[in-house]
Amino acid sequence: MTIYVGNISYTLSEEEISRIFEVMGKVDSIKLIRDKRTGKSKGYCFLEMPDKKEAMEAINALDGKEVAGRNLRVIKAHSTKKVKEEA
């Protein structure tokens, strides 16, 4: 399951964010979104957890939790794929 994590402190690294979520279960990948020009964090990321139950537990446990002075926003990521309607 892909999870969106927002309101991340700009000082946190991908490794630090991953460690927070690994308490809840296995994290397959994490992509911290960075500004293309400066390379600095934009304050949000997407991470992939293979076990849906663990992912939902992480969402419930970590949404609103204060980390490095900011309250995380943790939700299931929405798909950006457009579904084609059949005629």
C-alpha cells in the first residue's frame, strides 16, 4: 500500500522517516519529495508498505503524531492513474 506522509520536518531524512514507520511493519520503499532546483525537502513523501494491515495500523497510529516539532499527516495515497471508461 502506498502511504502519503505530509507536514514532515524539513530536517528529516528518508532513513529517519523509514525508521518511524518500520516500528509498525516492513517498509519497501520511500520517496522524499525534493525541490528540483535546491534539492531541499518539500515536507512530504510517499512510502510503500507491502502488508495492508500493517500499513493501516501505521496510518492510524502516526496520523497527527508529533515528530521533530510537526504533526504528521498520514493517509492512504490516492492513485493518479486515470481509469478509462469502456463504451
